[in-house]
Amino acid sequence: MRNVILSVGSEFPEFKKTAVISIEKGKEFYELSSEELKASGKWVVMFWWPKDFTFVCPTEIAEFNNHYQDFVDRDAVLIGASTDSEYVHAAWRRDHADLRGLHFPMLADTSKSLATELGILEENEKVAYRATYIIDPQGIVRWVSLYDLNVGRNVKEVIRVLDALQTDELCPCNWVKGEATLAN
């Protein structure tokens, strides 16, 4: 049975999950919910990776962190997620130099329920594909990209698409912020 991937125009599923927000003892965990995100009135960029303690994943997570301020400047909440537990996330953050100073939460979908609802759970290994969702302030999916397990994504492209969506105008191929959009 093939997964049906939640796509553009769909309402992002409701969830309440534990996230790792710090490596400081006693302040590591936070319950993050879709309700809280919707109430913030901000755009949300949620990106998924397959497994902690692997090779491609930390390169992506570190690159998203390098561009964290770009998301903040665009009034967007950045969230990383995988099906690993919050304890594995916390251990990985403490262990990996590039992950210690993350500015965004690492969501733990240990039940795999959100990954399943999104249609991004790989059938054999039961881990999430490299998926990225851009969700508007009303909770509607406006962009989704999905990569195979062994291919890293381009964070600058995620930012470019977020910029284009936020114009609410027609944006031509390869459009970047500051360029003219298409007139109706």
C-alpha cells in the first residue's frame, strides 16, 4: 500500500508532540502543538529527516540553523522533526557539535502518527522521508517537497519559495525576493 502525501491546499493535521528545545538540564523538553502554531499567526516551515545519528541529516539541520534568522525575518516558525524520540534528539544535540546551538525545536514523532498522516513514512524502515512543509498562518499547506532518504535538500530554495508565497502574487521561474513579480 502506497502512502498518500498530504499536499498543497490541505489543512495541516492537528498534533501535540514533545520537542527538544535546549540541551540545558531540566529545560530540554517542550510540548508543541498545532493549536499553538496556528494561534501564533505566523507561517510555519516544518522539515523532516529520517534518523538521528546519521550522516546527511545533520548537514541539513545545521544549514537550517545557519538560516534560522532568515525564517524569523520572514515571520516564520521553523521546526525540525523525525520519528526518533525526544531522548534521542537530546542525546544527538549534546553529542554533535553542529547541533548544540540549534535555535528551533526538534519535534519527536515517536508514535509516527504525524508522519503517517502526512503520508511521509517510508514503508520498509518506518522512518520519515526528507519532507518540507510550508504552512500559512491559517494552517493550510502551501508547499511541500519530498526527497528520497539519501538526498539532502536545499535550504535556500525553501526560503525562496517562502518569499514567493508571502508575496501572494504570481512569481516566475527562478524568481527571488527583490525581483519584479508578474502583473495580472
